Amino acid sequence: MSAYRTEPTTPRSAAAHVYVESVEDADLEPAGLDPADRHHLERVLRLRSGDVITVGDGRGSWRAMAFGAGLEPVGDVVREPAPVGRIAVGFAIVKGDRPELVVRALTEIGVDRIVPLHTERSVVRWNDHRGAESLDRLRRVARAAGMQSRRVWLPEVAGVRTLSELDEPWAMAVPGGPPVGRSCHAVVVGPEGGWTDAELAAGFAPVGLGPHVMRTETAAIAAGALLAAARWAVT
């Protein structure tokens, strides 16, 4: 009898899902687990040798493997296409660990691109050094949230942008705007001080996120949920 389970395994049904750097992309042969990931699997999730996990590259490819001192393949490599109708949320950078909350939630919701923004009324601004450290932290948060939510495709956490630097059609969240429709795939959320007149006049299509006044992080998460729901409704 096999030492591990042999029934069909997917990232959603596996004991855990982890990302690895591959030695061979064709076979998804891992160079080895990140020590922090192994500690989490062993000490937090308490996996045992032979438990089946899925191992992915965060770019659509994954494979079932038996956990142990090494990783033993127990299934073929599966390659899933990128989600149709890529969705994105941009949000004005806020204080403290609130950007991490936004990135974690948007990753779990299924947003494909997350863009921190410097706006005219932004209270927090990341300089080159702080920006690099903060982006690295946000990308680690997205990676952890992607494993927890069993995402095959990791979201892109882009570098800090201004509105003028955005490179695709975006809608702007404004009070009283029309609902997010199926044709909307990207929404920017402003700071708690609101958009300036110049930003409002920059040509973004307006959308509304509901009748209530939200904090920036809440509005960003609401935007992601509405975009994901609209995409899900047509798939």
C-alpha cells in the first residue's frame, strides 16, 4: 500500500499549498521548500510525512507532492490558464499595517493586480528606501495569503504609482458613483481626505462602492470584492 494518499488532489483539497522556485519549470521540480514554509507546515499545520500537498510556481503551474524530508511527486504537472478578465485595485497608501490588510484581503478575494498609489492628499509617502522595503513586505504578505487561499496564480503587487502613471483603463471610486459593472475591471481608491478637483477631472470613469463612507482600506477591499463578483457572475 502507498505511504501517501492517492486520490485526486487539487490545491483546494490538499493538506496545504506552497510556492517554490523550480529547478525545472517543465516538471515543477522544486529546489526545496523555503525554511519558513517548512516550519509552518511542520509546526503550525502539523503535517506528517506522506501527507499530500500541492506545490506551485504562482504562475499557473502546480503539482501534487508527498510531504516529508523531501518532496515526492505523486501527480502530473497541471497548468491552469490565467483568469479571464484580469481585475485590479489601486489604493492610496495609508498608515501602519493597513496596506498589509488590503493586500492580504485582495489576494484572498482573487484580485490579479494590486497597485499602491501616491495621491495629492496622501498622508503617507514612501521614499526609495522605505518604498522598496514596504513593497517587499507587501509581496511577502501576498505570497502567504496566496498559499492560505490556495491561489494558483499569485497577484502582481506593482510598484508605487501616481494616477498619471497608470497604464490601463481605470475607474475611480467616488461617492454617489454608478455601480461597478461587468465592463469595469480596475478601480482606484483615494485617501481618506478624498480626491482633489484636479484628480477628479483627470478623466477616470466614476464608480460607487455603496452608500456609506468607508476608510481607504475598507473601500479597497469592497472594490476588489465587487470586481471579483462581477467577473465570477459571467464565468
